[in-house]
Amino acid sequence: MSNDPSSRDRLFPRELADEFRHHVFGPHSPALRVMLNRLRSQQGEEVFVLVCLEPFRKWALARKSPKRGAPVALVPGVTFASAAEAEWEVFKRLWQQRTGEALS
């Protein structure tokens, strides 16, 4: 990816992050779907996944090992009471990896 900020802004416009925040589970616009595919398919070495600890009640953030078949490693102390909250956290981490911008 180019280091040119204008290129980054075209590939990852902030409006799409806002759309995802308000509609975590959709419906997603075609532009947001394309951006989500980019974010998810071009992750760096740190690949995040969600683990359901208690169905419909508790989720945890985990890191996926680069070694195939290896267990995931839970991120200590990072749990969520809703799937939407958990998905938003993963999105924020992917966004920061790709753009360098932290979302709140």
C-alpha cells in the first residue's frame, strides 16, 4: 500500500468506518463490503479473531497463530458483553493496522 495519505483516504475513507460502527452486522454498502474484504484479507502478522466464551453473553479477543492448526491465544483481559462490541474492536484494530489512525 502506498504511504501517500490521499491514496489511503481513497482506499479507506473515514465515512466507511462510521458506517460500519453504526451497522456492524449490516446491511453494508458495496463500498464498505469492498473495504472490509481489503481489511480482512490483507492483515499483517497480527491476525485477530473472536472467541465465544458463553453463547450470546461473552466474547474474547484472540490472536491467531501463523502456524496452521495451532491454538489461538486469548488477549488477556479483553472480553465483550456483546458481539457488536467485539466486532467493532476487531474492526478498530484492523483499521489502525492499515491506516495508522486510531478510532474511538
